Amino acid sequence: MSLHTLKSYHPNRTHRKERRRFEIKMTPMIDVVFLLLIFFLLTANFRSKEGFLPAELPQQVTRAEQLEFVPLDVQVDSKPDGSCHVQIGQTEAFAIQLKTDETQRSEFDILSQRLKSVLDEQGRGLMDPIKLIPTARTKWDHVVKAYDAIWQLDLKNITFVLAE
Amino acid sequence: MKINSILKTHSDSQFNMTAMIDVVFLLIIFFMLICQFIVQENFTLAIPDDCVNAVVPDNQDQNAVTVSVIPTENNEDVFYAVRSSQFLPKNYDSQTLLLEDMSNEISVQTSRKENQLVHLRADKDLTYKQVQLALQALSAGGIQKVQLAAFKNDQE
């Protein structure tokens, strides 16, 4: 059978050319789209959203203000073994146990509890000043956690003291 | 007839790409919408975690000025950054000059807006002595309120 007898066969080249003009070449587009997808998958940095603890920085206070309120000192020190030692006012210093498993409560809860009992003993209110005194070697992690534990008691007048 | 059947078989073997392209485009749109493009000033560092009172904002304030304290690659030293301006202590003859430069930069960055939000991001393994220079610079730059970056949950 000759090809010319077939209905689907069109020997006219110009007609075939016209039909092809309407074709969209998908292959390069799919290539680009896949490249974009791979790029986004590889460069995406999945991480938790950061939170923030509001804090006030120390300002110059007048002598009269200093005499009016005697701040309660909270000294925080990090030991070389990684533990954290805290002393509230003149009370005995205590070590904060590090968290051993996920189900345990925050290890700095003990600081909140002890601070609350000291505040109650001394008859201090929520607006009374607290001086957070870290040493030069105290880890920033321990400073922030101690601040968080104090903030938990709704104490808002917390000042950072500069280390020597 | 034979050619006709060949042509027919050939046309049947083509993939239907439309559905796949739809899915791929949806994935791209999804990634473009959910990803928060990391601002240049957000240096990668391990901020303190497990702070129950840390407030996670719904939307990141793009106008907030971020002051970062970042350990160097060998963890022996630190460098400071006010937004994307970096301050390396080794480039300064004295700490006073470094403090002055940093506080000036903080003043410039925060003077554009009243009640400017300032974030302090510092690596959790740094010592207070290393971070307090940033606190001093903020204080010298006239900042009273600062937000300490910390994760609400345990990240380990």
C-alpha cells in the first residue's frame, strides 16, 4: 500500500510545519521547574521560631533611688563541670541539677521556688528590684535561664550587673 | 495500515505531564510561601533554649535591630554584629574604641524609629564577659529595653 492512499498522511510539508508551530516544548520548562524545586529543598533551613524575653538594661540611678530600694542580689556562676551555682541574697548557694531527660521540668524551676520563699521571708513585692549578678565565666545560657526563672515570678524590675 | 498502527502506538506512549507539572508547581509555591528568607543579620548561632517565658512573635518584625554575639569558627573568640555590620575585637586597639563604634552604630540604626525594637542574639555557650560588651554598647547607645533571643522549648 502506498503512503499516499492513507488519510492521515499529508505530503504537503508546509501544512505539517504549521501544525508543529503550536506545540509547546515542555522538556526545558520541566527541567527548570525541577531545578527550582531541588534548589528550594536543599537551601531551605528548617528551624524553630525564636522567642524573646523582654529585659531592661541598667540605667544611671540617683543616690536617693539607690537608698530607697535595696535590691536583692541573685548571683549566678557556671562551674567548669557545666553545672550552675546560684546564691540568693545572703542565703546559702545551691547547685542547679542539669536536666537528664525530656520529661523532667526545667532545672531552673528550683531557682524560682527558692527566690519566692526568700521574697516572702523578706516581705518584698513584685516591683522590688532584683540584681542579677553573673560572674565573668557564667555561661550566657545560664544567665538567660536564671533571668527566665526570675521573670516567671512576675518580677519586672530585674537589672543585669556587669562582671568585673 | 502498518504505519498507522505504529503512529497510534507512538502517540499512546506519551506521558501526561500536566498533572505532574501541577504538583511540582504547587510544591514550589508551597516552599516559596512557607519559607522565611533568612535576613542577612540573622547569623547562625545556638541561642539558649528551654526558656518557658520566651514569647514567640506571630510575625517577625523586619524593622527590629538585631545585635548578635557570635563565636568565631575556632570558638576561641567572638565577633559582634549590629544588623549586618560586623565588629571584630582584633581590629581594635582597645575595648573602649570597639564599644564606641558599636554604640554609635546602634544609635544610628535605632534613631530612625521611636521605641525601636532591639533583639540581642548571643550563642548560649559564650560567657557573660563576652556578651556583656554588647549589653554595654546597647546601654551606651541609649537603649533601655532589649529582647533576649531564646527558644521556648528544648532544642536537643
